Amino acid sequence: PPSHNLEMKHLPGADPELVLLSHRYEELERIPLSDMTREEINQLVQELGFYRKETPDAPVPEEFQFAPARPLPTLLPHQAPAADGKTPPERDEGEHPDL
């Protein structure tokens, strides 16, 4: 059965590999698959968090729409001290951190 957000492309002459992309289609990681069995590849895909559909046209639950993407970590204002060890100044909620 197919996995949601997983696309297979056959490239003649290329060694098989799993290419993980960000939501912006930026390459995050390449995992070589040449030495893996089909069962090992299926296990890897499951461990990475891809949702496995029952049939190709089966609906995907809302909580898996963006799987296996993980939410970006958020830092609280006092969670990350500056390089000099001091706590960075608080910002207004609407203020962009780069301004």
C-alpha cells in the first residue's frame, strides 16, 4: 500500500536512495537504500513517520496530512540566553526578531 507524502521515482542507472525534503522542498537528508531489503525499507518509512494508506485513494486523517514533518521547535523568550550568557531583551509580540 502507498504511503502519504511519499513519492517513488525510478532513475535508470542511479543507486536507490530516500531523499527527505522540507515543506519548502529543500533537501534535508539522503538515505542510501541499496543494501536494504524491501522489509527494511518499509520499516524505515514507518519509523520516519509516513502514514500508510489502506488503498491509494483512501482518505488521510487530518493529523497525518503533513506527516512525517515535525513541527518546528519554538523557544520561549527566556529559554535561550545570548552568547554572552545574558538573557536577551523581551520583544513586543508583533515585533519581528530581525528588526
